[in-house]
Amino acid sequence: MLEGKQAPDRIYGVSQSQFSIARYYGGCKAFGETYHYDADTDSLVLVDVWNAQIRKDKEKAKQHIGREMQKWKAAQDGFDF
């Protein structure tokens, strides 16, 4: 938790930092806040900010849902025996 300071809205350059693990989990907790991983900008975005963006931009929401579905389908296909 940041004492008397506000957590950043975005953290850039995620894939080249200690936050790179967030790419595989879709987000992480940092500075006492929950962040969502945005693959388009390789950044972590506060969940509140991300939700506001998704509500405002329906096309971005559809693209995100499509990518998530593809990712999970690929993961499930990897479990075929």
C-alpha cells in the first residue's frame, strides 16, 4: 500500500519488467490495487479504469472477449489426450 500516494493508473512496458508474469494471468495486484493486463499497449491498467474504457468502447470490448476466448480455447485444446 502506498502511504499517502495514489497508485498509478497504468504501468507501461510490462513484458520487460518484473510485472511480466501478469501477461500469463491477465493481471496482478500491485500497490494495493488490482490491475488488468492490456496486451494492445503492453501495460497494466487499474481495473476501474479498464472497466470504464470497456463500457465506453464496445468494439474494444468485443475484441477483448474474442482474444480471451481464443486464448482459453487454445489452452483447452492443449489438454487433449
